[in-house]
Amino acid sequence: MSLLVVGLSHRSAPVSVLERASLSADAKVKLLHDTLAAEPATEATVLATCNRIELYADVDKFHAGVAELSTLLAQHSGVGLEELTPYLYVHYEDRAVHHLFSVACGLDSMVVGEGQILGQIKDALALGQELHTAGRLINDLFQQALRVGKRAHSETGIDRAGQSLVTFGLEQLAVDVPVGEWAAGKRALVIGAGSMSSLAAATLARVGVAEIVVANRTADRAERLAEILVASGTGVAAVAVPMARVADELTRVDVVVSCTGATGLVLTADDVLAAVSWGAAPDPAPQTPPATAGRGPLAGLESADVVARLAAAAEGGRRLADAGAARTISAPVEGDGCPVGPDGRSALTGVDANSLELHGTWADQGEAAAQRQPRRSTRTQPHATAVRLALLDLAMPRDIDAAVHRIPGVRLVDIESLAEASADAPMAADVDAVRGIVAQEVAAFGAAQRAAHITPTVVALRAMAAEVVAMEVARLDGRLPDLDERQRAEVTQTVRRVVDKLLHAPTVRVKQLASEPGGAGYAEALRELFDLDPQTVASVSRADAADPMNDDDPGRAS
């Protein structure tokens, strides 16, 4: 076994790099084809989720494999190799197995213990099987990873240590209120109809939202998801709408969950600002700041009514925006150079656009400084601005413009803020038990793979012995032509028993020795001692791999 994994995840790279390095469906296909075309790799598959991109391959040369896989990841992700390299990690052989089994159990997830990763591992295996890039090692590894993950969830309480990103994200939106109480009676918009969006819709229905609107580029999938929700027995009303209706629906919903495969933004800051501004009463004494076009997607913030709403937000605890797990800007401290003073509405009334923009920069600096202090809860305080629209962005790259966290009345929770919030999540005691399971399973998998590695050599040895028996029996027939069939059969069986008994103990023992660490050399020793033809051993390996009885049962991955 020469398993190699090269990848990056939320543990090794900032979200901004993960976002840029995300792989589309086409990119994953091309990556696998190019990996097999590369000299060091004989089989491969890719595990790409919202917070990790990992390329698994069976390679015959470690250093060449690392260089080739790293180059291919950079090439197909669109991030330059020099920029990507500092964030890459490499695991080899048993360490690579340990890593995947830990991932399957949820130990390496952003939310420890979440079970959603099992479906993503199953998808990675299915992709390798579909493209015929997954061979014996990848199939065995990923099938076993699925079983290890299921064992961890069934034998321990790891589920209590974590949950899906959807549930965790909803908790961040609900802040200090129970999710069921927070969601009751709300109207939700789910953008996308893939596995994550479907999970989000099902979770929203389960926690008690009154109605769910599903928007997707493919209308049939949106309609199918809506039908499933209606038939789920939760009592939720569900309807599908085209993507063109998203802007209209934003004005009518309380919660938005978005997870699509789009490469660009699905919701811009202007979209969200227009939605929360729709139907708002005009400011009785509007101010007219200087017009400054071309300042990006938040140009609308320079209008007088928005300035007034910013003032109201500042008055309620001096916050520019209430933006979720990592987006809340703390009250400013006097004397820090902010161009807008700390006196609430009086400070913001009549402020020009340039000063408002400088205030945003100053607030961001204050937030960055706060993050350098000892970690404190980032949840909204009771006096924060009331949330008009709650947004949960689970896409990578992001679907929702991060700038919306500056809009009063909008709360945004995204992958980045979830990563920060999950760092404070308590670890369950069951995590240690899961680590023990992983260690056991890694040892068992390694032993099985090493034993399997010597099997073709043992089979070739027994085939050679059988051939020797057949040749000697034929010679005996020539020397003793008067033997009847019963006598000939008895002689033949006796010779075979002698050979089997001579080979039994050595072949059983060599399998045991080969299953131990460092036992790979026993196969080569057998080939040398018995002068076995390497081509014969290779042909046995190919026949074993092609045997339909050895094919992986797809149902085992379910």
C-alpha cells in the first residue's frame, strides 16, 4: 500500500483560500483524469466539501507523488502553487488511512461529530467508481471509512459532540433563543436543491418554520424538494419558485439558507439592502449626502434613509450591524480616531459619505483588534438591533456577499463565522472513544492490506506447486502404465497432500508476518526463494482485481 493524500482544509487554510480553491464538478472530473495520466499514480479519487479539498491516490513514488498531486491541485483549483503550498498537508500510508477514518468519524469536521461527512465520502467513492479511477486500494479504503464512521456514531455518543453545519448555523442565527422557538412561524427561502440545501430545508421543516420557498436553477429539482417537504408530515407549507423570483421572495421571508454550486454571488449586498428597505417608512427629515457613484455594492448606504437607520442601529448599543457569529461590531471606544463619534443618532445625522465609509473601516479595525483579544462569545447582546432578515450561507465559494453584515437588521452566518464559532464548541467525552476506534480500525486496515499484498505471491506459489504435482503424476503414468484409475487417483491425492502439508505452515505464517508493520518484504522473499516469475504474480493480482466476486457491493456504502 502506497496511499498518499494531499489536501487543504479549514484547519490548514483560511476560508478565503478554501473559497478560491473550490472545485466544480467538471474540475473534479478533469483532476482525476489528469491524476491517473500522471506517472506516479495508479488510482485516485477526490474528496471536496465546503471546508476541505483532498486528493487521494495510490502512488509508487512518494516525493514524485507529492509534487505531482500538489501541482494538479493548484492547476485545477485555480490557485497558484506557490500560494497554495503553505496551506497543503500531506499524509502517507497509515497516516493517510488515519486521516480519512478521522474525517469519516467527524473528528476533523468544523463541527466535531457531524455525520454529514459520511455522505460526502460516499459521493467521493462513487465518483471514483464512475470514472474508473478508484481501484482496489481506494475502494477498500473508502468502503472501510464509511463503516468506521458508522461504527463511531453507533457505538459512541459522538453525535452529542456535534451536529450538521445546518443545525449549527441555525443555532448561530437564533443566538440565545432555542432554535424551535426562534423558527416557529417564520417563512424561509432555501436557495439550491442539492444535498446540503435539501438537508437545510428538512431541518427548517423539523424545527417548525411555517413555510419554505425553494428556488433552484433546475425547476424540476426545486419542485421535487417542495413535494417531499409537504409530504414529510411536519405540517410545513412548501412551494418552488424560479431563481428569477428570489429578489421578490427576499422581501417576504424571515430566513434565507443558500448553498448552490454557483461560482459567483447569488445574493449581492444590493439585493439584500433592497429587500430589507422594501416597504420601510421614509425618514421624516432626510439628509442628502454628496453623491459618490462607483463605491461598490453598498453604494445605497449613502442615501439619507439608510444613514438614519444606521443611526438607529448605533443608538441601540452603538452597533453598525447585527451580523451573527463573527459579524457583530462591538461598541466603539472614544478616542480611537473614529470620524463618527459615539453619541448615537446625533453623531451620524448629516455625516457625509466619506466619513461613513471611514467609519466602516475604523469599525473593521476595531473588530480585528477585538479578535486578537482572548476569545469571548460573539453572539448578539440583548440590546442589539432587531433582525429583519437572517441569512445562512453554506456555500463554498460563498453565495452571499459578506458585505451584507453592514446592513442594519441583517444577520449573516457563513462558513467563516461558523469556523470561528465552532472553535468555542465544547468537546464531548466520547471523542476519546472515537479516537480509540479510529486507532483500532487503522491497525486492522493496515494488517488486512499487508496480508492482501502477499496473497498473489502465495497463490502463485501454490499454482507452481500444483503444476509440479501434475508433471510428476504424468511421469508416473509413463513409468507405471498398468495402474488402474483408483490407484492412479490415490497416488495423485497422496502427492497433493504431501505438497499441501509442506506449504501450509509457511504460507499461513508468512501471511501473519506480512500483516505486521514492515512485513512487505516477505512477499519478495518468497519470490526469491521459490524463483517465482514476477509476471505470474502480477497476472494473479490482475485476475484477483477483475474477479466479480471481489467487486465492492455498492450497497455497502449506503
